[in-house]
Amino acid sequence: MRIPTDDNSATLHALFPTLVYQANLDDHAAHKAAFAADLEDFQFQPESGDGGKHFAGEYHGKILLHQEQSLRPFFELLSTHVAKYLRVLGMKPEFFQMQCLKTWFVLCEPGGDEADALLPHNHSCSDISWVYYVDVPDDCPAIRFHAAQRLNTAPFESAFHYDWKHDEKSAVSTINWWNSQAWSIHPKAGDLMMFPGHQLHSVDSNHTNTKRISVAGDIALVLKEEFTNLEFGRTAAKHWLTLGLDGDG
């Protein structure tokens, strides 16, 4: 990505950006109704624990939403958006199949305080992680993405302290995606968001008066069965050998 300076006297080359995909899905009402029908079976009570409350069905073992036949139209639509995402990244979707590893509800009760925020984490098992916003308030709390390493500010890290509230005591003129450690996106109902599974992210606490319901999932990209002569990618599951690791030899 090329970006000119304000006076057009130089060109800045933005290297290695992280792409977060955001799209508002057609037929959101139908998808919302389908998820609502399965909510009772996948319901759970948020629990307090280390690091705050656990609002994700993943923590409660409710991770197999993708196996519900009633949700098949949603996951078929999801696959088309995954293909779009890969094309933007310059990849060839036709090499792969999408494997849904886990899919779960995230149920955030209204009136939360700072302790109820979902702390920074990633989904280490996935190639792509995604969130679909089923029922959220108009002023839905943000999903926040965190830079694991701030390449631009590394040579002069100490100058980028954002805690300073006094303009005369801060060297930062404008907080932007080139110098910030975190960046927030405020989704709306019907939004689908996708990002690399290794990307650190968190969710602000729900200060509104409306329960926030979203669905999250992890995707693995697996090569189609016919591809056994490539030096990249996971072969199809039919080619795998599975053995236990129970220590019995």
C-alpha cells in the first residue's frame, strides 16, 4: 500500500498490514432466527473465573453449533465470504476446503463493568477466526485488535505513551493504525468479521442495557483430497493416520 505524505514530497510504503474482513450479511433476519432457535440447546450461564467472566460457550463445552442442520445455510454463506477473504489476500480458494473446528455463542449480559471485558486472546488452533453479530445494541461495544509487535514505534517505543492526557506532554500528535497498540471496530447487527486466528483481540464490556449475542468460530483450511503433491498445507483428513498418545507404546 502506497501512501503519499501531506505535501506529496514522499511516498510511504505500508508493509505487511493485517487485514480484518467486515461484511454485513444479507438475510440477517433469517440467520438471526436460525441461531435463536438453537440458543436454548447451547445456552450456558456465564461463570466467573481467572481473568474475569467466561461469556463464551467455548469455555462451557458448547462448541458444535456448526453441526446443526438448521444452520447449514449460514455456514454455506460463510464459506463464500471466506473465499472472498482469501482472494483479497492473493490466495487461490480453489485449493482448499473450509473445516469448521469450533463454533459457539458469546453471551454478554447488559450492564457490565470493566471486569466483564473479554481479555486479549487469540485462537491458536485456527487459520481464520470469525464473529457474527446476531443481536447487538446499536452502540455495541467494540472488538479491539492488539498489535503483538509495534514495528513502526519499536525504535522509539518510550515516546508513544498514550497515558499522557496533556497535549504539551505527549509526543503523539494523532493516534492512528500505524502507531497504536490497539485498534477498535464497532460492529452492528448482521456483521460478519474475520481475521487471522493468531491475531490478538479482546471485547469491551457491555455497558448497554441490551444483551449482546454473537457467534464465534474457528476455521482450518485443509487441502482438497486430490492435492497430495504440494509442499504446503494440510492434506485432507482421509489421508491422515491417527494414533493415541496414552503412553502404552
